[in-house]
Amino acid sequence: MGQALRIKSCDFQAARNNEEHHTKAISCRSLIVRRGQPFTIRLRFRTPVPRFGSALKKVALIAQTGDQPSATSRTQATFPISSLGDPKWWNAAVVDRDPDSWTISVTAPTEAVIGHYSLLLQVSGRKPRLLGRFTLLFNPWSREDNVFLENEAQRQEYLLNQNGIIYQGTADCIQAVAWDFGQFEKDVIDLSLTLLSVDKQVEEWGNPQHVARILGALLHALQEKQVLPMDQSTQEGALLSKHRGSVPILRQWLTGHGRPVYAAQAWVLAAVACTALRSLGIPARVITTFTSAQGTGGGLLVDEYYNEEGLQNGEGQRGRIWVYQTSTECWMNRPDLPPGYVGWQILHPSSLQGGEVLKACDLVPVRAIKEGTLELTPAVADLFAAVNASCVVWKCREDGALELTDSNTKYVGNNISTKGVGSDRCEDITQNYKYPEGSLQEKEVLERVQKERMKQGKDNGIHPPSLEMTDPLYLFLETPPVLPLGGDMQLSLTLINPSDQEKTVQLAIGVQAVYYNGVLAAELWKKKMLLNLSGNLVQRITTSLSFSHFEQNPPEDTFLRLTVVATHSQSSLSCFVQEDIAIRRPQLTIEMPEKAEQFQPLTATVSIHNTLDGPMKDCFISILGRGLIHQERNYRLRSVRPGNTLRTQFQFTPTHVGIQRLIVEMDCNMFQNLTSYRNVTVVAPHLPA
């Protein structure tokens, strides 16, 4: 028998199998397959096999993974080559044969442990022979897999698309930033599995919930525990500060010989987690919530404190309002929960406690957030508050006393956005997270949440304290959503005195720079005005806000927080309004055809118009694009005078068919990381008849 099955070679048919398993973009040489779907291998023998039936009875395959494979831990499976195999277990069958070779179809069960596998052949109980190695992933195409996603367009977007968009800015000025997820880069699966290997419960790697939680916890821990200030003088620091994609960050974390993560990368945690999840076969996407309440402990009220000059001067004990917050959603079934929670789950990392790194991430169904189902998991309260809390604004008087302002309540959780399926449009998914503001359903959910928190002894209310204005004054602010870098904009303030008596009003206007997470970066400008308002008067004040007003330039990647406080001596209350304003930098434009032919030269024109008061010096442009340009190109350009336009052309040859993305990035003395992108559809070359 041993003589009859002398193996000459084993062909894992990687190119064919990978194409059928939607992994061809990762590799054509290494076998990468998905569980619940058959793949074929071809055994070739040194000598013909005379009696197929008797030979087959003595042959078994062994699939094993992990450092210590074991049948009891589901990390090792021994199974016969038989058409009568158990469909819920590893099975194999000969689908084609001749005397010199067998073609064997192998199927891993839909609950199999994912990871790198060795496949061995055992004959008559003898020492197994290694046939080769392959990688097993989750399978969103298999209905029996817990990550099954029925819609093919969604599978293409949330699993196979590497060209992402992350939304930043403010609720009134949403900005699209191109992001390279890069889940098909040749080493990304290895990087993701290396990260996952910190968890020694390999037998649990067949559970997508466990895998998602571990990855979320580890990435959060790496960000939280290993952060360095950005040093632009180092080549590595300069590269990572570009925020171009997930792969350089993963490589730095896991192949950087212990070098920690740079602080400038902290906000991209959601994108890196999305890359790791997609690489292992779990559909994932990045979402952005504008005006998000963080750190409330599940409470639905957030405090903000401002001084009499209109400047925010500290944080309360009930959290902080972020300008925007990015998070990761992943798609899966939840057999561990009551029915109805299949679908999008949000990764919710928590603070490390007692060194329990691998437990520092929860997986919360989006539906539970919308319904306020607090009893499902503790993290629901935090995420519910993030999109439903209200802000209470206090004025700190010079004597230290706190004064509640008559502010328009600032609701949070606005414009929750993600990239649309099959396009670059922004899709608003706020309806997935909350009922419409003011609706009966919203009222019912809020009341239920308040009752539940009262039972838990954690209630801090759901509405700001009510105010009674005996002598009211009304204040309204109109402002553009953006301030051009180096330019100015018009502000319009409207004061209404509804009483018959004249009022003396002190108006304080303050501008501060804040980071995306609401942390104050700098005080930029403040101004006070004293006004006399006649009775029954509506007074409109128009003023300009200019960069020339600021004592210093706002730090890179910050927003302007504009605050107006109006106080009159006859009332104990102040009127308060606030807006977060994005800073608009000069526009970088790319002109090129929408379609191109593979292996044919393509020309693109890049231009930038200098709208600033001073010249743009030390201009440096970078051009990159997977499938379009083999290596990143860098050009040093001449200075651009105010009012002038710089144009440059370059040529490249597309090598990959499909929708490809060209990214152009520019640095100069006035700004860094000015980025633009254009998509191009590359078609196969037309062959003559």
C-alpha cells in the first residue's frame, strides 16, 4: 500500500482556488481559502495506483493550525477522503482521478478555526506527510457562516474594496479623506494573524465575535499604551504622519521591533481595525459620528464651561463633546444574543483595567443602541449616550461661581456617515443609530433608558435643567461652515430684546482652536462689545473674522470653536451660542480621463491655486496609486505666488484592471498633507480580431 501511494507532488492549485474564494487579489501562489466552500488539490504519484478503492480506504487527511494542534481544541482535524463525509466537519472527496493522480475536493466547516494551516496525508496510520500549507478565512459568501452577508454589492464594498473614504470635519462641513485599507497587501493577513496570536485561545478563532473583540482590544491597547509624540525630523515619523492607509501602521506596530505608535496616528484606529477584520474575512466599515459625546459613563448630560470672555476654560466631570468620532462596524450574526441582533456590530474598546488587555473591547449591536437596550451589554449605555446626550453650558464668573446659561441645547450624534456602497458618495446612516429627533419613538426610548439607569442608580437626567427667564434676551449666530486658510469670513449676530425696557448688554466673542476630540489646542482671539438695546429691538451685528486677528496660527488638523456670550445686568442668565468651524485650505485638483486602457500611457494634470496672502514655498508633491503607479513619485516644485496657479503634468501606465485610485498629496511652508484623489476605471486592452 505504501508503495502504491508514493507521492510525487501536490499541487494546491492556488490561482484557481483563490479566484473561486475571492482571494486572488491577495495571492496567486499561496493558497488562501474560505471556510464552508470546497477547494481542490491534485496529488501526483510516482507510480500508478492500481486499485483505487482499496487504496482510498487507507488514506486520511489531517488539517492542523496553531502552535499546539489538538483534536479536542478544534485546531486539528483528521478526516477520510470519502464522499460520505460529515458536512458539518472537515471532509474530502476524490472528484477526478487517473492511475497517476487524484484531484481531491476539501471543505472546511463553517465553524472552523481560521488561520494558517498545514495539510498532511496519512496512509495506513503511518507518519503523516506534509502536503503543503494554506490559510483559512471567514466566508461572507456562505449562508452557514456567522459572517454571511447576503448582498453581493455589499460584500464587494465591505470586504473586497481597498479604496476607502473616511469622513472628517464638522456636521456642517463634512470632508472626505481618501484612505487605503490595503487588506490585500501580501503581508496583511500575516500581520493580522500575528496580532491575533497574542490571544492563546486559538480554539476560539472560529468565532468571529471573539476575533473582532480581540483585534479591537489589542489595537486599542497598542494605541493607548505605546504612543510617542510625532517627530517630523525622522523619516519614519514623516511617513506615518501622512495618514494614507492602514498597512504602514500595522507594519510599524508588528514589525517595528517594539517601536511604539506615533500620536498623530491615534484617530485612525478605526480604519486599521477595519483593515484587519476585512483581511480575515469579516465585513467591516468605518463610520463617523459628528458632535459625539464621549466619556460620559453612560450619562446623557455633558457639561461645558466657558469664562466671561467667551472661551472654554475646562472640562466637566460628565464627559466631552468631540467634533467627530470614528468607529468600526463589522457585520455578523449573534447566536449568543436574543433574536433580532444580526447585522452591524460596533467595536467599542474600553479603558484597560487590571491588565486585562484582551477583555478591553465589547461588540455592540447597532440595533441595541437605537433601541436603548441597556441590559444587553454594559457598553450599550456608553454608545447610546454618544449619540443621544445633551450639552449643559455653564459660565464661570470671575468670583468662581457657576452660572447656567440660556443656551440652545446641543444635541449630539449628528450626520453619522460612511462611504456608500459602490460609490464615493457619503451615506448618512443616522437612522440606524437613533430615531428621528422629536419623534414619539425617540421619546419612548429616552424614557425607557432613564428608567433603567434609575434602577441601576446611575441616573443623571436626560434633559438640561429648565430655566426661567424673567427678563429674556435672545441671541442667534449665523456663520459660514468654513474659514479659508489665511482668509476671512463674515459673522452675523442677531440680538432680540423682546421687553419694553432698554438693556445694556455685554457681548463676548471668543475663538479657540480645538482638535477633533474636543481637546483645546490654543486660544486665538477674543473681543468684547458693550451694547445698548432699546425696547422691542432686533439688532443685527455683522463683523468679520480673519486669520489676521489671531495671535498665532491654529495648529495643524484643528478646528475653530467660535463662542458668543451675551449678558445683561437685569438678568442672572447669559445667552450662549457656539459653532465649530472647519479651516479650508487651498484646493488641489486632478484632471484626467474617467476611463483608461490597461498598459496604455495615461496623463494627469495636477493644479493648485494659491488663495493665501503669502507665497507657498518649498512645495513638495507626492503621487501614488495602487495598480496605476509602481512606486510613489515625489517632485519638488517651484514657489507659488499669491493669486497664481501651479500646474504640473505627469504620465503613468495602469497595470491593473478595475476601479483604481490616484492620490496626490502636497506639502509646503503654509500647510502639510493637502490631499486630493481621483478614481479611474481601467479596462482590459482591446485585442484586434
